[in-house]
Amino acid sequence: MQNGEHVRSDSGHSFSHPGLVLPTQSVQNQIHELAKTLPPPRKQNTACDACRSRKVKCNRLTGQDKCQHCLSKNYPCTHFVQQATSEKKRSAAARRPRNISTSSSSSPIGEHNTPPWVKAAFGPWNSGRLQSYGGLNMQTTTPTLLHHLFAPPESDSTFVFKSRSPGYATWGDMASKLEDEAFRAEFALDLVEVYFQIVHTRLPLLNPLQFRARLNLQATQQRPVIAKQDEPLHPALIATVLAWGAKFSEHPLLVADRDRNGGQSLLAKALIDRTRELAESLKVHRKPNPDHVVISLLIEPLQCQDPRHDNGFHGFWLTSGIRNLLGLQINHKSVMADIKDPEARGTMIFAWWMACLSDAFSSFYYRRKPMLDDDDYDIDFYTADQNTQEADPTAPSPREQLEFLGYYRAAHALARISRTIARQLWRPSTDQDGIPLDSVLSYISDLTKWRDAHLSKVGVPPNLEANWDFVSAVSACASDAQYHVTWVALFFAMDEFGIRDVDDAFAPSSINQMETAKRKVMEEALQASLRIAALAGVLTSNGYLKLDPAVMHVSCINAGNFLARLGRPEVFQCIKALDQYSYAYEETKEHAREIRREYEVALQKGPNNFHEMASAISPSARTFHAEAMMSVDAITNGNGKHHGHTYMSI
């Protein structure tokens, strides 16, 4: 069975949604190209010795050997300090590799002081000794991998087969077809297409063209020897992509599974569990490797996002991805610049920023200590040259790159604010005494400045254009909501910990300042929650939240909890959004029930369940003000749906 026999047309997938046209394969490739064309870190410390000593800007025109200052003074334009600094950094990077394993104290430096990323990290993942798990190892062929992944439920612990057919009954009437190898291959290809049409548009970590070419479905004993660029895919990466596809696919087999099990697919859940177990067995979380970075970052949002559940968000795979990135020294600008392969470099840059942003936001949302801090990396987003001429006409234009970089620059700025708040909330002194007043005032100022600088560029525009597509709509709503939920999360933090004035908490001026800060955060949190509810209403009315890979759920939950405690009727927009979210994330249905119960209590008792922020809750906060809310009609001109065609492109 050759891969070419299973190449599908753009419409050859099992997912269907009225009015929604999924992205074509060419568009999927463009999304990945745009993601990995983040420009490499620019060189710094380029001032000549004379300008450096005078501490002035060194301005050298293109084509000239000397800077303007040295030309005017007839000085020799030398760069001895710069050269010495660069050599020192490069040698330091080779001497100080990050050792991510706590179980071993051996140095990861190879012979001739070669850092590990040079020889092994960016080489084939299947080099070295084999790791096995239930008969699976790095040399397992794709058909054999599918045979194990699609084993009946009772084989979960060891993937050992007995009588297959009876065990499939819990997965629905069609599950027994998974006994057939040809059907498994067809089913797997369907899940791959669903992944690239839905998940890839939000998390473009893979190259669609290369993935399809390397997905070998030949039924041979060993993986065939092929070109380096087409070497076999990591088994855990294949499993991760299939698990994502099963989360959203409407293949008849999965539809029958959901019909049998109350709307939830037990097969999809089994694939998530088996993907995690396979990744752990193959040491994805321990060995620095580019594939392991991508696998870790894709597994984290794949699983249950409720930290209260045993299999919920605990940050394990996100932390593993970051540790792998640090092990590869991707946080070093000098190391990143030395990666010669543009594909590998671009993917690692994108993975780094995805991990960096996720670490900051999740630390704030889930009250844990951030793993990264500002001084842990020296790479940053830089603007692409608008005058750059693209040699490849199919490559993203400089304008697209600028828009892409603008989005991530704004997200990084917001992430740094979230990281700062998260570190403050983690301190034992905050739990004991409260959040310092100066810190609260600083957060308010920083969030206000961010809104003025970025929200109009990355948030939802005042009037949606007629041709606003799916990706633009969901991305703008997500970045808009991500800013607004920061106010809501800050409100809940202040409600839990309170505020303290380090200098004099009992001075009238301090009390006035604290109450003013509380009212300010209360007002911003209310408007933010109303905004999120309206955005959630738009996405829900179009059926988009059933396609969301764990991006908007935190905003819907926080805004819903806030509005429910005030007894605000807009809370039902969040409840409906979470109900739709439960198609792929079952735990959000329970969140919806909890929010509804909170709302019913508030209707009977008034604004309820507030503590340190109770003094900032005014009676009018419960009153429904249509003019104060950014309603769904304000976004959609009254028809409950955004205008234009619903298709995916970028």
C-alpha cells in the first residue's frame, strides 16, 4: 500500500460543517511556511571600537567599509571588541549546555567539545540503541504502529492482542473494521487530513508536505531506507497527529462511537492515553531532540485541560518541551544562528516562542511558577525587511511576515505581563500578606499600555470585513479574548489574596489608592467579561468552538465565572460556548454546569462568592446594560453570524 494511493483531494476528508470550507493542502503548506519564516535573530554589538568607546550609534552605510563617524574623523574602523565578544559567547555556549536530566550527572559534551545539538540533536531521531514499548520501538513500521494504536480497549496496558472483534464493541458498531489493515490505513490518513485542516491552522509546527511524504504505510518488516529529508516519522509524532485528528474527525466510525457513548468518543480518548504512554516510553520527555520538542508541545493541549482531573493540565508536557528546547540551547542566539538548515531553524524558532508564550499564560491562569524568565533567553522577535524581494513566489510575502511578527510581538509583550503577575502570585509572601499595591498599580498601567499599543492591531476590528475568513476570525477573537481575560484573572487573584501597602497600609491615602485600584480592576474585568461573552457568542453561532484546540476555553471559563457571580444574563453566551467546546474537550461541560449553578445562586442572593474585592462590587454591576456590552449584534450587525464566506485560509 503506497502513500501515493491514498493522496486525497482537498475535500477528501470526513470532517464536515455547513458553510465551512477547510483549507486546501497548498494553504496548509503556506501556513507552515509563514510560521517557520520568523526571521533569524539579528546580530547585535556591531558598533565599531571608536563608536563603542564614545557610546554613540555606529552608522555604516551599505557598501562602505567605514562608519560615518570614522569617515569624518579619518579613523580606522575596527571591530576588535565585537569579535572578542562573539568568540567568547560561542565558546561559552559550547561549554555550558543545559543538562535536562536529573537522573544523570554526566556531561552532554561530545568529543572535541562539540555540543550535543551539532551531532545528534538535529540528526535522525532513530539513531542509537532502540527503545521498545509493548513491541513498539523506533524501527516499527507505520502499519505495525497503527495495528497497536487501534487495538481494542482491553489491550490498553500492553497493546497485546487476543480476540480483537469482541473487544471493539465499546467503540461502536463500526469499530470492528479496524481489524482490516487497509481500513486502518484509510482511517489513519483521514485523521491526518483532519489534523492539518483544523489543528495545523492554529499550531503550525509541522511541514504538511514532508509529513505526508514521510508517512510510510508499506507493510514491510522494517522501515525502508530513504533519503534523509524523507526519513521515517517518529512513532510518537504519528500517534500525536492521529489522536488530534480523532478529536475533531466526523468519520462514520467515530460518529458511531460518540452515538454509543453519550457524545464522547472512547476511541479518541484511548488514542490520547496511548500517545502519552508511547511518548513516555520513547523518552520524548527526557532526550533533547527537535522531534521531541514538537511532540511535547502538541501533546499538552491535546489532553484534558482541567487541572482538577488526574489526566488534566499539569504542565508536564509543556515543561518537557521547554526542557528539550533548553537542552538544545535554542534560547541562545548564537546557537540558533548556527543552525544551517532553514527548515530546522524556523521550526525551532516557532516552537520556542510557542513554548515561551504558553509557559507565561498557563502559569498565570493555573497559578504555578513560570519555568522561563526574561533573562533565560536572548532571542527576540524582529521585523522582517519590508523591501526584501522573495525569490520564491509561493513564499509568504514580507507584508504577511510583518503581520505575523506583529501578532507574536504583541503576544510576547502580554506574556511578559502575565509572567510577572504569575511570579508575584507564586511568592509565599503574597499568600500571607496580599499583593503589593505598587505591583497592582504597575499591572494596571502595563495592561492599559498594551491595549493602547496592540489591541487595535491584533484584536477584533470594529467592523468585520465581508471576506473575513475562519482563521482570521478565530485568531483575532482568541488574541482579543486573551488580553481581556488577563483583567478577569487579575480580579480573581486580587479577590483571593487582597492588596497590601508595603509602606503604610492604614494611611488614608493608601486606603483610597487600594479602593481606587480595586474599582478600576473591577470595571475592567466586567467590560472584559462582557467582551469575551460577545466574542464567544459569535464563535458559537458559527460552530467554531468545536474546532478550537484549547485556545479560547480559559477565557470562556473565567468570564463565565465572573458574570455568573454577578448574576449577569450575558453568562449564557459563555455557557453555550463551553457546551459546544465539550465536543472535543469533555471537561468543559462540567464547567458549564458549575457556572450555571453559580448564576442561579446569584439570582437568589445577589452578587455572590466575592471576598477581598467585595467592596468594589457596586449594585449596578449586576444590572444589565445593553449599551455597556459589546454585544453580538455590535460585531455581527444583528444576524448572529459574522459576514462573508466561512473558509480557512491565511
